[in-house]
Amino acid sequence: MYDTCQLATAMLAVAFTALLLITGQRFIEYRLQHEAMIPIVALATLPP
């Protein structure tokens, strides 16, 4: 019984990690494709 619970917890952790990796990769690809023209860093200057 204890081994079954431990296996289920390990499988849940692996599935959650895989989900985070996949969604993170898709988010990065989306940002690179659709918002490549928007500068990430904008310089701010004070008026003279």
C-alpha cells in the first residue's frame, strides 16, 4: 500500500514537471514569434 502511494506521488511529480516544461517552452516560442518587434528593454531619459 505504501509503495503504491509513493509511486502515485512520484508519477504526479513527473507529470507536473513535464507540464511546466511544455507550457514554458510554448510560452517562450509564442513570445519570440508574436512579440519580437517589441523591445524588451526601453531606455528612459529625463528632460533637460
